[in-house]
Amino acid sequence: MNTKEFLSELCNSHSVSGHESGIVELIESAFSKYADKISVDKLGNVIILKKGKNNFSNSKIMIAAHMDEIGLIVKSIEENGFIKFSNIGGVDPRTILSQEVTVHGNKDLFGVIVSKPPHLQEESENEKAIMMDELYIDLGYDNNEVNSYVNVGDVITINREIKELKGDRLAGKSLDDKAGIASMYECIKELSKIEHELDIYFVCTVQEEVGLRGAITSTYNINPDFGVAIDVGFGSTPELPKRDTIDMGMGPAITIGGYIHPKLREKIVEIAKEYNIPFQYEVAPGSIGTDANAIQITREGIPTLNLSIPLRYMHTSVEVVDMKDIRNTAKLLAFFIASITNDDLEGLLCY
Amino acid sequence: MLLKKLTEASGVSGNEKEVRDIIIAEIKDHVDDLKIDKLGNIIAYKNGKPSSKKLMITAHMDEVGLMVTDIDDKGFIKFTTVGGIDKRVLVSKTVHIGDNKIPGVIGSKPIHLQKKNERNKAIDIDNLYIDIGTDTKEETSKFVKIGDYVTFDSKYIEFGDDLIKAKALDNRVGCSLLIELIKEVKDVSFYGVFTVMEEIGLRGAGPAAYYVNPDISIILEGTLCYDVPKIDSHLIPTYINKGPAISLMDRTTIFNRSLREKIVGIAIKNNIPYQYRKSSMGGNDSGNIHTKKEGSITATISVPCRNIHSPTSVMSKKDYDNTYRLLRAIIKDFEKGELVNGF
Amino acid sequence: MDFNSKLLEELVKTYGPSGNETKICNYIKGQIEKYVDEIIIDSLGNLIARKKGNGNKIMIAAHMDQIGFMITDIDDNGFLRFTNIGGVSPLVSLNQHVVFENGVLGIIAKEPVEDISKLKLSNMYIDIGVRDKNEAESLVNIGDVCVYLPHYCENENTVFTSALDDRIGCYIAIEAIKAVNNSSNDLYFVFTAQEEVGTRGAKTSAYRIEPDICISLDVTGSGDTPKAKTFAVGLNKGTAIKVKDQSILTHPKLRNIMIDIAKNNNIPYQLEVLEHGGTDSGAVHLTKEGVPSGVISIPTRYIHSTTEMVSKNDVINSLKLLIKLLEHNIEI
């Protein structure tokens, strides 16, 4: 499957945190051609194993990208059939005003977010940010009918299909972190052409957006020798301070900081330079908001790397990524993995 | 002098190498097993009389500091904080950057050029930068790179009535105490663990405890002290010169009461002054140790440090000595099997 | 099924703030020992009681600890300064009676403040009615913990008392231990410690037990009082099956099993989406390789005040759901 098509299909599907099972089949069908084994664990993480050649020490690398997306959840059904809702993961309420949505009840229902006409607003009202609790979803049905299709706790997603922008860029919802999944897909394709010694566990993790939950349990399960998280980073736009952002189209950002193993990071930078793969740096003085955070402190500690794909307008339904960055992340990872042998491993991971 | 060597070394959270190497050199001939784990924690074991309970004593090696995030076109260095630092202590200070300890200064707009309302506000980190004396990005980049760690430039100085000023007393004081215990204690089995990245999320402690799986842990710290005049006594977390501070509770642990009471009993029996750490703010490695695996009991014992997380922390030698005496007495009780009675 | 007022009254009146659960632990142990096969108390103070079986290992968690106040300072006049254990609102605690483990009584009071809405715990103190510091020190020590003075009131359908969070969960667990007899599952009833300060006991007990499934029993709020924030759960509408809170997205399959069991047994239920707060299941479901977990919530008004309120019918329905669930062969 073409990676861009795979990514578009992933993003046009729904996988709100805790409800990722809907895209498992799509992921399995894409990866199965290149994998030795695919399994799904107790929390729903999809674990794709590609074995290495002559892996005499049974060493394991874990690569993680999260397959869940932020979304909304039905909080209550009002007397007139309107729905009040809450968020799953970090949703800025200001981004959902005037959106079209789907409420995933016992069938999928089309709805709109209700907004007050400007004519009826108080003078300074439109200066203030809208709060989640002030918003309603109109499904066009009365209370009885809504109750026959929808329950408290049903999830809601924004209707958005992937749009192709100029320059090989895509815009849509949940590119955070399906861009990472797409990168893993490109990576496993590359690795089917080059030899690698170590076993690789590609993990599509669940519930990252609500607390890195899938990474906690899947890392415990796999107990790799080291782990790499692929997530998205803040793509630069005019109003953001330069030091908080990375540039679109300039390759993956390699995170530097305490939560990252210094020698592993030096090695991946070496590989990037050796193969002329564009890359940038992302400085993290402390906590990193990705699966890497959970991986590092599992069991007795796991040396960890973090790669960020530049992405603009994070956590809106018009996130933008550059396919070049996805491909370069995959390439970098593939060459990096292929360069590591069992003999190198101890020296690479020691302090 | 051990504490001087330790405090003047650079070991910002995530980059503890220089401190780790000093500690290893000090303890390697006094331990039966020594390993560096996958996050950089030092896990040392002293083999002595067999005991029914596993004892672990820990101290974190890292200090708060800064990290280079960018070099601008004129060669000025932008940075961010690592760990909890009040940004107001950064202005008008000297620093060292990177492994080569390049000297730099954090200046600020002269008061002459500031508007009246500007003077009432704290200077934002975005408006601060380090100057190493170069004028272009290219020149600066010869000496400094993005991701370099920065420490305060602060010498170890003894002053006043047996007081010490240094940077990083939190937690080189704990490291120093633990090193001395490792060297001097004979014939008692225990793990001495020097952890990484406590200041950025108690990171090293969890995996270290997972490996060691202790029954009892004693965590050594340098802790908050703000004993200035005219403050209500209940708002003073600890005092200088009133002895080691024993923790009651903080954001990450409710300290096991029986163990805490036993420690107080030991202090009283041996005529060692002690105090309680009255604040429940803050946290330390105990948080991630006591809830690991099937759980364990912990106690945190701290040396009070004024001006914590700044270049000019101050502690009292008397408090250090009394803390050491208390630790020796606790270990003696442990050796006799008395510490663990009832657990 | 009858409501066991005596048991609940004794539960809420027994001392047990987070970190000091010995008394409540001993009380519960006394209530259940003849109905279980094994009892262990671990190093954090969790009480783990097992009813052996061959099927799935199911952990049922209810937390024994309650919120409280720890003394950090005793001033020269014998007034006590304190910090909170668990979530305490200064305004709610003002002028309330408190009691220490040894029975010493006190009242929470405040220094004069200009703006009462900015009241902080550091402006407050506990007055135990002594003449000076010496007298205070003869009664209490720094590090001692007090709780709201318990009282128990009820009418035909409603209970009004402090500490329903989570003694009502403990009540349901105890009644279930006595009532469940048709279960092939291997049941671990865990009365957890230190939930109120971060679900700490749940972490360590789950690590030890390695359950296949976990169900927590805890209180949840209610959205049925005047001008209450939108919340679909209310009193007298049945037991609440949790869908989401800050600590967990309950396993959809487990949640659906719980809904089916409620429907098939005519147990009135409601679905809960809670925007704040967490429970022991939040900690358990992330243990080791993961544990599918859910929560049976008891709708409660005025949580963390001196008088929390539940409907007896809701409690009985929660108990019924738990018993049926434990007797079921759960396939995830």
C-alpha cells in the first residue's frame, strides 16, 4: 500500500483514546506483509514483530507511535435532544465551534456544534473564549429518538477528510500521531530491503493522549533493550517562539535531554549525517510529552530515544504534516536500526 | 574536601557524568558490588551480616540548572531551566556552559534604561540570555552547542559560624553523607544508590528501586529552609542548626509512621538534635520508591539548606555532622535487628 | 436485600486517614475473616482477602482510607497548625469538628482574613481547647492526624454521614464477601490504603496479585442538585457504571458486560462520564502488562464534606450488580 494512501485512510477513520479497535484491522492488513507476527495485547496495543537475522542475544528494539486520537464524549442528553459533551485528551474548545461531528452511538450520527448568532451576543462576549460546557451538539432528533441511538459515554469525532495541500503536505485530523504510524510503516518497508540483526517490535500504542497508558503496559510486556518513540513536534508558525518549534520539511527532530539516552542519541545523529538525512534538534530539559516518557522508566529503566515529526496546528482538525518528513523519519530509523549489532549494544548503552 | 569537590562539579539533571565519576572513584574500593544501570544510577552493594530485611540508602546526584536552546544571530545564547528554578535568581549571575565550562554571564537591561512599570515585573526567561563574549552565531557555535547544560558559577566557601555556601547543596550534601557511610560502615548489608534526574520528575529512583526491591529505604536530601524573621513559625519548613529534618509527609509520600517514630526515638536516645520538616510541599525520590512492585517503607532525612535551588545555598556543618551521627545510629539499630521490629 | 445500617455506621465511625489505616483495617478484618480463605496485610497497609476459585482472578478494590489533617506545628499557646491529607476545601472544613486517633477533639478555625474566598489552610488552625503548649503536647504530637468527627444519620432511603468516600465501597465489598457463594472466579477483595493521596495502595497490591480483571467500588458525584454542573449521574437512579474519569477509560468490553448484566437482572443503572477525579482502577489497569478494569460507582452528594449523602437503593443496586458480576464467567 502506498504510504500516503495508508495515512489518509488511517486519519479518515476513528480511533479516539480507549476506542482504538476500529483501526486495528487496517493496521494489520498494511503491516502483515512485512511482519513475522502481529498480536494485540490486553489494553489494545498492536504489536508488530519483525525478527532480525542472527540475533544471537535475542536483543529487542521497541518502536512506538500512538494510534489513538483526541476526541469528545457524550456527557449528557438534554431534554430537547441536544447533547452536552466532554473531552478525551487535550481538546481546545475554541477549535470545535462550528464544526461538523459524528456521534458514534449504536449507529454513526451526523451532528453540528450549536453556536449563538452574533446578533444575540453581548458586546464583549465574542472576545472571550468559549467553554466546553457552553457547547451543544444538535443531531436533529428529539430526546426520545436520541436516547434510542446514543448513550452517555459514546464517543464523538470531528468530521474531517484528509486534504492534500501544496508541496506534498497533508492536512487533517489525528495526524498526531498517525503520521508516526505511517512513518513506522515506511520504516518496516525499508527494513524489508536491508538486513538487521536485532528483533524489532513496532507498537501502535493506545491511550497516549490520556496519559501514555498503552506505552506503560506494552513496554513492560516487551521489555526491550532500548526504545524509540515517534510522535509529532510543534511545527513553526509566525506567532510561536522559535525555541519552542521545529521547521516543516527539515526532517525529524531528534530530542536532546535527560529523558533521552545520550550515546544512543549521538549514534542516531551520526547515522543521519552519514546518510545525508535532514534532521533538527528539539531540546527537552525535563519531561517529554510522548510515549518516550513512559518507556524510559519501565522496570529497571530502558534507554530511550524520541523522534518528532514537525506538525502545525496540533490538536485541531486541520493539522499539517509534510510527507518528506515522514519518509525521512522512516529512513533515519531504518538505517539506524540496521547499523546496530548485538556486539555494539553493550558499549552503546553504557554510561 | 569531599563536599567542595562534589558541589563544584557539574551534574545538571540528565547530565550527571562528572558527579557520577567522582562518586565512583570515592566508593569503588569500599563496596562489594558496583553497577551503573541503564539510566545512569549508581547501584552499590555492601555485603555484611545477613539481614531479614533489605536496606537501601539513596541520594540523588543531580542539581537544577539550565540548558542551551538556541544561539541567536548575534551570538547570544538562549536557554531554558532544568528543574524548578525561580527565574528571578538568574539575573546578574555568572555561569559555566558545557563540559568545558565556558564562562558566561546572564545580564539584564540596565536600570537607567528601564521604564518605571518595567521595574516592577520579573524578567521573563524569553528576555534573558547568556553572553560568552562573542559577537556572531558562528563564533559562539565554536564553543557552545544546542543541548549543552549550564551550571551556576559558585565556589564552595566556608563562612560565619561553621556555615557553608555552595551551589547544589541539594543534593550533594546527601551524596557526601552516603559516600561517608559507604566508606565507614562495616559489616552491615545495604544498598547505596545514587540516583539521576530527581529534580525533573524523580526519574532514576523508580527503576533503581525496581531492581533493588528494598524492604526499607532511607532517602537523604538537602531540603527547604526559610528561617527569616517575622514569619509565622508554622510557615518555616526547617531551621538551620536544629539538626537533621525528618519528613512527615510531602506531595509524593506519607512517611511510614512507625519508622519515623523509631528514627525520632533513636535521635533522642543518642542525644542528637532533630526537627521535623514542617512543610508538606515538594517531593523526593521516596515517592517513586515506596510504591514500586509490592511496596516498601521509607523515611527521608534532610539537611536544611537556605536559598535552595540558587547559586548561594547555605547549610550548617553542625547539621551535617548531626545528620551523619543519626544515620550511623540508625544503621546500628538496623544491624541489631531492632529497626525492623514489627514490620 | 436489606440495608445494613449497623455495618455502615461502624465503618464510617472507625478512624482511618490515609497512611494511618490500622484501625479501620482491623475492623474490616474482623468483619470478613470467617468468610474468606486467606488474609494478608502488605507493607503499605492494604488488606487483601481472598476467596479462592479456579476461574479468572478478579480484584475488587475499595479504599479504606479517608481524608484528614496532619499536625505540622504546635504554637506557644497550644494551637495546632496542619496540612491536608487528600482533597480538602478550606471553606468546607471551616468550623468543623475533628477528632484524633486517641479521641482528642478539636475545632478547625481561621485567622481573620480580608477576603474569605481566598482562605488557605495555612491561615487556619485547630483549637483543642488547651491552656498552653505543654498541655497540647501532652495530648497530641506533630505528625498526628485527625479526621472529621463522624456522625451517622439516615432516613428511610438516604444516609447522611462523613466518610462515605469510600466506606460505602468497603460496605459493598464486605456485604459481597458474605453474599457471593456461586463464584468459580478467584476473588481478591482488596481494601486499599492511601487512595486519597494518589491510589498508592492499589498500585502495590495489584502488582502483587496480578489480576485478570479489576473492579473498583468508589463514590462518584451527582449532577442533580440546583444549578449543578452538567453531570448525567444522580441519586435514586441506580448504580453508576463508569465510562471515563481522569484516571481511566474503562475497557469497553468490560463496560458492556456490566451493562448487560445490569439489564438482564433488572438492576437500574446509569452511565458515568466524570470530568475530574480518579479511582483505584486507574492505577490497577496500568499494572505490569495491563489489566482490563472497570468501576461500579455510587452516586454521592457533597463528597469530601462532613456530610456526604447516598441513596440506600443505589447502594443495594450497586451490591447486586457486583455480586452478579463476580458470579459471572467474564470473557474479555
